[in-house]
Amino acid sequence: MSITILGIESSCDDTSAAVISDGILRSNVIASQKVHEEYGGVVPELASRAHQQNIVPVVDAALKRAGIDKHDLSAIAFTRGPGLLGSLLVGTSFAKGLALGLNIPIIDVNHLHGHVLSHFIRQNENDTVPQYPYLCLLISGGNSQIILVRNYNDMEVLGQTIDDAAGEAFDKCAKVMGLPYPGGPHIDRLAAEGDAHRFNFAKPHIPGFNYSFSGLKTSFLYTLRDAKKLDPDFIEKNKADLAASLQRTIIEILLGKLKKAVEATGVKTIAIGGGVSANSGVRKAIADYCSAHNLTAFIPERAFTTDNAAMVAIAGYYKYLDKEFCDLNATPYARVTI
């Protein structure tokens, strides 16, 4: 009998549902929210209201595209946290209600675990997946972590940001440059046209494997402030070079710590995940580093880098195999680490 998992993701501003049968992805539907763009960031109340509007049609579309009847589901996996509480409540409540009506179990998934396990999303039987152990560089708007993954349920955070995450640095610096939200993709686009060595920004000196990006952000801000005093049009004239130099610096910070982790652990497989792993510069830098050092690189499809239910469903699938079900009185949580 097939094991079919419906995954539900609602941790921030994307409502997503996916269906995985026997470990193979059958559908992955995402409804993004454009309402936040004019505010320069996600507005929690607006996000939760949009989830309420989107969740039923998104789940319905995921089931139809997968060719699955809801009565064929084995379990429902949902993101329990971390994330925005209002948004998480929508997904959690929907998962509970549907599971109760179908008399099937629910499975709670840590959002960060989902990103780490996104490399196990297979679209056909021939897709390869990482071999344990592997190092995952998890980089997103809220998290920058190096994680040693020994198994789907055995992960150790070796290092993480002590302040801003890499995605925050991209978005906040982009905002200073007058770029739309989210700024990361705009920085990536401009960087392809600029001189990455035109400007030098501060790099942190943090011991161990931990990250810091607040100093870089401050250095970037002061560079622009001082330059604008001499030339009010400085940003507009130098957008591409600023973007390229910023991207280079962030990549160098990320890779510096990752290299230390590789040397310390001796692990030969590297994976990246999270929204910033969609950045073309990051993807190339990881691929080049692994190629030069005989390491195996796993770089996810861009569709699986942002918040999506496919990663929730695959995490739920492995938990289902071990009968790790969740009680119906489970409540979402806003913050937690791996």
C-alpha cells in the first residue's frame, strides 16, 4: 500500500501544499503574497489573513495535480515552527481539521529541518540524494547555519549567525540602495553586471563556526552615506558594482566558515538550502569549491529553495516511516533551533 503524505507550509508569507507518494513528489503548489512589497517586509497580520484565503484552494490544487483523492492520504505533515505565529496557526489548524475528518495522523515538521532535507525530494526514481553524513549550509532571510546531518532526525548545528542572517544582509542593504523588497534577487541580478572588486566592505572576525553580518551591513551603510555627501547620485551610478561587491563579500564570509567546518569534520558531501541558496553567486561558489576539493555538492532546484510544502512533505514522509506522529493538541512555536 502506498504511503501518501500531504505537506502544508504556512510559516511566513507563502501558502504551499504538496503531495509525496512513496518518496516521489507528485505536486507542489505555492501561492505567494504580493501585498507585503509596498511595506518593504512581511506584515504578520496581512500574512495570516492571506493564508486563510489561500489554504483551501492551494490544498485542493495540490491534490488534483497529484491525481490523489483526499481519502487516499496516509498522513498530513505541517510546519509547526519556527515562523510567524498567526501564519503557523492557519496551517496547523487546517492540518488538524482535515486529519480529524479523514481519521489519519498528523506529523509536525520543523521548518529548518525541511530546508535541510529538501535534497531528498525526488521527482523520479533515478534522482540521487545525499549520503549521510553531510554538511548543510542553511542560508535564508532569518537563518545562517552550518549543520552536520547524520540522519534525517540527527542534526547538529556547528555554527550559526549571532546577529543578522545572510538574507537579512542582502535585503537590508538592498533597501538602502532603493531596491524593491525582497532585495536579494535584485542584488543577484545587478551583481551579474558589476565589478565585484570595486568596493571593499568589513568582514567579521568571529571565533569558531559562527557567523555575523551586522558589521558588513553597517560598513555598507557608512560607505553609501559618505559617498552620497560627495555625490548625491552615487548609488544610482554604482548600483551594479555595489551589488557585486556586496554579494562577493557575503559569499566569502559564508565560504570561510564552511571551509573550516569541512576541515574539522572531514565530511565529503556539501549541501545548501534556504532562500539565499537560490543566489547564482552562492550556487557557483559552492559548486566551484566542491569541484576544486573533490567534494560532492548538492545544490537544490530553485523551486525548492524558498518556503515550499515539498520539503515539509518529504520530512513528514521519513517521520511517517518511523511512526513519529503528532498529538492533536500540539501548538505552533515561533522560534526554535535545529
